[in-house]
Amino acid sequence: MDQASIIIIMVVIVALPVVMTPVLMYICRISDRLRNGLAILTAAATFILTLLLYPFIRDGGVVQQSLFEILPNLEISIHLDILSFSLAALASFIWLLCTIYSIDYMAKEHACSRYYPVLIFTLGACQGIFFAGDLFSLFVFFELMSIIAYILIIHEQTEEALKAGYKYLVMTIIGGLALFFGIIIVFEIGGTVSLGVGVIIGEPSLLALIAFICFLIGFGMKAGMFPLHVWLPDAHPVAPSPASALLSGVMLKTGAYGLIRVVFHVYSVDLLRSSGWNNILAILAVITILLGSAVALTQTDIKRRLAYSSISQLGYVLLGLSILNNNALTGAVFHIFSHAFMKSALFLAAGAIIWKTGIRNINDMKGLGRLMPVTMGSFSLAALAMIGIPPLNGFLSKWTLALGALDAGMPGYVMVLLISSLLNALYYLPIIIPAFFESPEGEEINDHGDEGSHEVLFKIKEATPLMLSAIVILALCTIFFGLTPNNIIFSLSRLTALFLLGGGSF
Amino acid sequence: MFAAAPELLSDLSRVYYSSLPLWITLLPLLTGIGLYFVKNSAETLRKVVSLLASLAVLVGVMLLLPMVLSGTVKYDLIDFMQMGLFFEVDLVGWIFAFLIAFIWSLATLFSFAYMDFEHNRRRYYSVLIFTLGATLGVVLAGDFFTLFLFFEMMTLSSFILVIHEQNREAMQAGILYLYLGIAGGLALLFAIMMLYSATGTVNIVPVLEDLGANRTLIYIMFLIGFGVKAGLVPLHIWLPQAHPVAPSPASALLSGIMIKAGAYGIFRVSLILFTSPGEIGAADASYLFNVGSVLMWIGIITMLSGAIMALLQSNMKRILAYSSVSQIGYIATGLGAAVFMGTEGAMGFAGAIYHIINHAFFKAGLFMMVGTIYLYTHELELSKLGGMFKKMPLVGITFIIAAFGIAGIPGFNGYPSKTLIHDALLIAIKFNDLFSIELAEKIFTLTSALTICYFIKLFRGVFLGPVPEKLDREYKLALSIKAVLTTFAAIIVAIGLFPNFILERFLVPPAEFLKYEGYAMDHLYHFNFFEWHPVEAMLVVIILAVVIYLPGAYRNWFSWQPPPWLSIYALLYRPLTHRLMILTCKAGLILDSSVDNAYNQSGSAARNMCDYVGNIDHGLDSFYHKWGLIGSKLAERSRDMDQKLDGFYQRSGQAARKLADKSADMDSALDKAYQKTGKAAQNLAKQSSDLDKAINVVYDQAGKKTRDEVEKRLAGKQEKHDKAESDKWSTKNLSFDNLLLVLVLGIVLFIIFYFGRSS
């Protein structure tokens, strides 16, 4: 494919969901079924179009193209490299599954005619972030996505949801302002904010440090980095489950993505290493990991527990990024994928449980494994991957991250990862074990097990096939991308790391 | 001297490439998953498939034997999980694999009768066969990465075996097992990562020199990782809880086989990883001496405390579980001795591996015997049992044989391995005359005596004495159970009677391969288990046991229950985990909530500031408002005034209008008056004109008369005159003007004539 058609495809990927948004709004009035189908179709088309870029990426292609100029030297432009492609493919894949899942999940909910257009619009904005060719375009799409996602968060419109949404909005605006400030400083120092020029800031200066901190605030807020994570445990639990899955699985990653871009395209690796600014990120990441895990232990609401877990897991990504070597970066990028699969599966499974039974408290989940074996089985698989049990993908990312830390001579980071794994075990296993091996309400198990009666219950209680399919696909991804010898995602991650560290070539 | 017994020397250096290890591992894993989908009702199918799977594994392991007797079998699955799956089977690994496959088959057979009374058999058989694959994977693994993979799998799947009963006790024990297993697994992972980062390989090869400064940390982490599984004190606490609650065949496997996976790991780390490929330097040798001493002392403490705890138990399976802890102590002691003796460590190595083999047989057998008793009586407490020898003589006899085995009575299988470990300690004393090793040897003897004591206690409690009334009935053992128990007894006796077979065939070649030499190796070639010296040591043990047991039983020492606070769980684990847990959670919560608070507070501060600014704004507003009020009042007033003015104007306007009206009235009146006077004047004028006319008429008439008169007179005169004038021009008619004109003309003419002539 030549460059021109690649650019057209990229523009279509971003524009299609955005254009479909008003269409969906209109269709809502005509038919619900048509709206659902169209939403899935849009997400699927976006995913397929993104995959079309793969041959180009495989050959090491990079695109940097200015679309139109807003001010002198300030333009809306697009950029495609292996990192953009990886994340865009991941995002559209998870989006597709969550949209499929939404069909049945949201059937009971109100205001679907608001939900679907917003869902699809955020997809477009999210793809826009990954395809943005300069910090300014990135900022525009980043803000678009963040602000529109507010509507997803407050969907329930309960007092709690509105409160959480308000918190989210305030934090988003603070982050956005910090980001904006950072971009202005970069523009002031380097005269450009394009991602295509390699390194914009090569010399350490106070202003550069301030810009770096601004970026940390702006993107770190989105990624749930300590101490900017406070919105996350409030916002994720109140959103509808598919939206939580997207928030946790994909939208948090935009923050990590932004930081990767900042580290490798704005500053140079050498600059960060020599000035030691990456240690700021590392320290915050370590605190984030331990804090998230420790607080998750104390939560009894399943979605809150998952939300704190997300904080901790994003800490892994940031830690991997801060170490700045090949293995660690591979691990960080691979963990973006791993966590997207695991956490989306967990949120969707938790959503199915809540949808079907209304149980949110983990102490009430005893015996659920027998009633919803597929849902709970997928949940367990994803949770075991979270703990880092081989041969699941979570193990592979932790292994690679730890090797990176050891390459950098930091066994302390490995300890942090392992302690966090242990804490993961401590807060996931008390959900899984009682679900499978205890019976609800203290009822003793019949010694001669009349499993027949359970099977009747099982048929009643499992969620719908559409919802299950999304959960199961994600759970299978956690096995497949851990076990398979020909691990395409791991290869992508490794190539991405090589690409970024090699300054734009493999 | 070193070249003695050349007929035993065999070359183990050949390498075979075969995928057999992979299939041996994969078969039970896949069968296990498949078994879960067998219907609940298809009981026979499930049993047959399970047994066939374990037998197939056994056959597969036997097929490996010719290869491992002359070398190692390797298989590499590149790129699996990015690190590759690597199998490597040597003779020691094969011994473990054989033990696993063989005892697993027996346990599967034993399960047929045992599990018929249990619930959830589908899950049990599925997990049982799956765990077989995972456990085999551990010992067939060629590198630590692969080993870790299967190790974790084994931990998770055996957890399901432990909690099979799913009652409160089982759940608690299982969860303790799982958490410790995962914690151990993470320690192991840490060690493996450090190893990889230091040496660039995870293969199980001698790398002591490359390990660098972190080698002690690596060793400790390995020891914790494998020690949890093996049940080394103080990491053993899960074991006495988890083994008794599992179904008996599973307990047999847990105690007989799975704790050996831990021992296997310790063996690989201590005797292969922590050695050098070549000569070991003096510094490294003293380092290894320390490492080995630590390992040996852990073993000694483990064996003693395990034996004491076993003696104090009253539950059959708990006695056996603590006994397992104690026996693992023997194995660790042997390994420790092998490490610190360096090249002289052959005796410790052989003893440890031999004891692993023996313990697998007698402990698995014992658990199944006790399981048989439990199966038919549903009692585990010694106080509620008794007289079973009469009721189940076969179980009684096989139990005695197994107990003799574990006690180390000559002629039974525990004797040769204990003798080898004991000899390893004696040789150690010979080479390094240290008090600590002598003390260790004494404790070893004491522990062996205690072992005999708790087995006497167990045997008396279960098999002797009166039969409780409740249990006084006929028992008919299932055929499979009889077969299994008899097999165990036969093997125990066979090994006991021909101890040199295993030693020469399976232990000496790997010892040579590990480059053991010197006195100990020489000793091992010619070892005769039935000479006076080792038998004497055993007699000492037996006498000591009698000396301890008789007063102990008389004074009821062995029913003393240690207070709960004395347990290692209460002393170490509970406070530690409790504190740590609380600390972690609290620290996390405090940090999280303080961040949240900070935001809230800064938010409320900002809100306050906004309020303040708002107040100022409000003040300004009210200021404006006040002035506005005044202004509006002023405006009101001016409006009032305006209105008044307006009214005034209006009024004055009205007045003016009235005035105007009146003046208009007056005007019109005046007008009328004028008009009237005008009329009057007109009348007057008319009258006067009438008068005038009348006068005029009068005058006219008077004038006419006069004029007539005059005319009459003039007419006469005129007639005369007109006649005169019209007849002649006369001077009288010549006017003066005409005269003047004529005169002037004449003069002009004169002048013209006069001057014209003269010129």
C-alpha cells in the first residue's frame, strides 16, 4: 500500500466513528436493533481498517503527514508507527468486544440513545489520540475523549455517579491544563510539537523540567498515577460495566501512550537518563503499584477492587517505561496489552455477575462459580493472569519487566513487582476460591453431591451468549498470548521497544 | 583406589534428543482436562481413563530408562512463552519421574475404592491426573523457567486436591497452602530472575562463579521457594494442616511425592547450580561449606521438631504429616552434608536421594493404610480407634512393614538410606572435627528414636487394644486396596533386603557424574549395609526409643498438648502476616485517603477562597446596590419633581388654554362687535353714500340745469368762432413755440448759406 492510501485509511479510522455518532443519534429514534447493529458495525469496521495497516507496519513503515495548519507551525497532523498501530488495534479490538457486550447489558438500562453515540464517538477520539502526529493534535483528541467519556461515567445519573463524574471532570481539566502548558513550553523551546522530528528538547533546562512535570501531571492523571489517581476508584465503579472495561482497559492506556511519546519523541532517552528525571516517574510508579495493591485489599465492592487493581497495574507500565531499557520497555508495552485483556475480562465478568445477580460485595460471591461457571471461570483465568501465574500473559509481562529491572541493576523493582503480585493473589484469590469451593449462605455441601440440581441453576443463571462471548474471548486471549510460541503481540511489543529505543528504526 | 569397582562405572555423558518427556508431561495434562468433561454418571469410563493415563505415563517413563542409563534426554520447544520449554532428563530426574508415575498409578487405583464414598469425583479425577502431569513436568524440566512453570501449575492444581472436602477445616488449610505456595513461588521466581540476570541462562548447570555478589540472596530465595513445598521448618506450617484434610490417596501423593518436588529443587540448586564446572576454589569451597552447614542445620531442626510434633499428635493423619516434615529433614540433612563436604559429599547425596525414594514408598503406603482405616471407620482420632489388627489384619501387617521401613529397622527400606545419611555425618565428623556436626549426629540418633516412638504410639492406638463398640463389625476390604497395600509392603521389603541394587544401579552413576571422589565415593562403592557398624547404630536407636517410649507412655507424656500460643504459627506467622497485612493495608489506605483528603482540602480551600472573593464581590455588589438605591431614590424624586413640573405645566397649560379660550371668546366678541360696528359703519356709510348720492343727484340736477344753460350759451358763441378759425391762417392761431422753432430754423439756414458761399 502506498503512503497516500495509508493516510486515507487513517483518516477514515478516526473519522468514521465520529461521523457515525450523529447517524446513531438519528437512528436511535427509528429502531433500537438498527442502532445496535450499526454501533457494532462501526466498531468492527474500525478494527478491520486498523488491521489493514498491519502489512505496512510489518515492513517498518512510518507515516508523518500534516493535514491542515491552524496557526503557523501548529497543525493537525497524523503519525503512524508501530506503537500507534499496536495501541490502535488493541483499542478497537477491546471496543468491539465491549460494544458487543453492551447490546445485552444495556438493554435493561435507560438512555441508550445517549450511550451508544457517546461510546462510538470516544472510539474515534481514542483512535485520534493514537494517530495524532503532533502534541497539539494529540492534546485535542485527548481532551475530546476525556470530556466525552464523562458522559459514560455518569450514565447511571445517581448521586454517586454524578459526584464521581464531577471529580473526574475536575481532574481532567486540571490534567488538560497542565498538558497544554507543557505543550506550550515545548513549542517555546523547540519551535515545533511534531512527533516526526525525533527529539525536540535535547538540553536539560529548568523550563524543560517544568514541561516534563506538566506532562507527568497531564498524562499521569489519565493513567491513574499517584497522586493523581483519586478520580479512578470513584469513576470506574459507577460507570456501566462495558464502559468501566473500556476506561480501565483502553482509556487509561492513552495516558501511558502519551508518556511514551513524551519520553521518546520530546525528550531523548539520554537526556532523561543523564538528568535522572526518569526517576521521578519511577518513584511515582513504585508508589502507585504498592498503593493500588494495598488499597485494593481493603475494598469489598468488586468493581472498586478492580479499579484499585488497575491503578497498580498501570504502575507496572509506568515503571517499565521509567527504566528505559529494551526488556523493560518491551514488558511495559506488552503489559499494556496484557492488562487490557485481563482487566477488560475482569470488568466484563464482574458486570455479568452484577447484571445477573446484583451482587457487588465480594463476600456474597460464595458459590457463584457453580452458578455461572463460564463467567467465573473467565474471571479466574484473568485474575490468575493478574497474579502472574504462568503460562498466562500476565506472567510473561512481569517476567519481561523484571528482566528489564535486573538489566538496569534494580533488583528492588523486582521485589516491588513480586510483592505486588503477592498482594494481587491476596485480593483476587478470596474472590475466586469461595466462588468455586464454598457454598452460598453457609449451606454445607451434600456429601454425595447432587450436582444435578446445580446444573438446573446453572442454566438459569449464566449471562447471555453475547455477553459471554466477549468475556470468553478476552479470557482466552490471556492464555493464548501467554502460551503461544508465535506470540504476535509479544513480537510487536519487542519491535516497538526496539523502534523507540533505536530512535525510529528497528 | 579411586578406580575401584570399574564394572559400575558407566558413562552418562551421551545426549539423546527425544520428545518423549514432552509427551509424558502433556498426556496427563490433557487427559486431566478431558476428564472434567466426562459425565458424572460415567464412573467406569472415568476410572479406566484415569488408570490408563497413569499407566501410560509409567510406560513412557520406563521407555526413558535405557536412555538415561547412558546419558541424558533432551527436548527443546523453542519460543514457548518466549523463553522456550526445555526438558532434560538425567538419571536422578528419572528416579523422581519413576517414583511419581509409579506411586501415582497406585494412588489412582487406591482412589477407586476410596473415592466411591466421596462427592465431586469428576473434579477429583480430573485434577488428580492433571497434577500428575504438572509434577512430572517439574522433575523432567531442563531449566528453571520450565520447572517454575510446572511448579506453579502443581501448586494450583494440588490446592484443589487439598480442599476436596470443602469443609471449613479443609478450606482454611487449603488457603494457607495456596498462599504459602504462591509466596514461595514468587520467591522462586525472584531467584530465577536473579539467576538469569546474573548468568544469562536459566539452565540447571554449575554457575557458582558467575553468580556474583547476590549469590547468597539467590540461594536463600531458592531455599524459600522450594522449602515451602518441601515443608522445611519454619515454612512447613501448611503441611500438617493440608495433608490430613485431603482425601487419603491425595494425602499419600502430597506427602509421598509432591513435597519431593521441593526436595528435588533443593537438590538441583544445591548440588548442581551452586557448584563449579571445574575445580572449586578455596574461597568458594568455604562458602559452600557455610551454605551446606546452614542447609544441614535446617534439616536437623526440621527432623527434630517434626518428630516431636508427630509424637504429640492424636490424629492419625497429622502424625503422618508431621512425620513427613521430619523425614524431609533427613533429606535436607543429607543434601546439606553433600554440599559442605564438597567433592567428598557422595554419601550425603546418595543418602538423600535414597531416602527420597524410600520415603515415597513408605509414606505413600502409610497414608493409604491409614486412609483404608478411615474409609471403613470414618475415624481419625487415635482415642476412638483400636483393635483394628484383628479386624483388618492385612492393613495391620502392611502397616508394620511400612513402620519398620520408616523406623529404619534393618531389612526394611528406611534402613539403608538412614544409614547412608548417618554415615555422611560420621564422615563429616571424620573430616572436620566440629562440635556442631557431632551435635547434629546426636540429634539425628535422637530423632530416629523418636520416630520409632511415634510409630509405636500410632500402631498401639490404631491396631492394638480393645475394639470400640461402634466399630465392632466385619470389614471387607476392596480388592484394589488389598493389591495396592500389598504392593507397597512388597517393595519396602524388597528394597530393605537388597539395598545395594538401587545404590549401585541408580545412585552411584550420578554420583560419579557429579564428580564425587575420594574416601566417601570409595566407601560408597563397597558399602555393605549388613555389617556390624551400621546395624549397631540402629540398635542404639532402638534402645534409645525404648528408653524414651516406656516412661513416656507410662506418664502420658505423649498426650501433652502444646498450648496454642507455642505453635510456630502463633509465634511467627500470625503476628507477622497480621502485622504486615495491617501495615500494608493501613499504609495504603492512609496514603490513599490522605491524597484524597489533600485534594478535598485543597478543593475546599479553593472553595473558601472563592467564597471570600465571592464575599468581596457581594460587598461590592451591595455597595453598588446601596448606591443604586440612592440613585434610584434620587431618580424617583426627580421623577416626582418632573411629574410635578409636568403637572404644573399641564395646569398652566390648561390655564393658558382657558385664557386662550376666553381671549378667543373675547376676540370673537370683539370681532362681533367690530362686525357690528362695521355693519353700523357700513350702514352709516351707506346712509351717507345715499345722502351723498342724493346730494349728488341734487348737484347733478343743479349742474345739468346750469350746464344746459351754459351749453346753450356756449353753443351760440362756438358756432361763430368755429366759422372764423377754419377759413384763414392767422397769427392769432400761431403759438409761441412754433414761432421759436421757425426762428431757430431760419438762423440755421442762414448760417449754412452764408458760410457755404464764402468757402
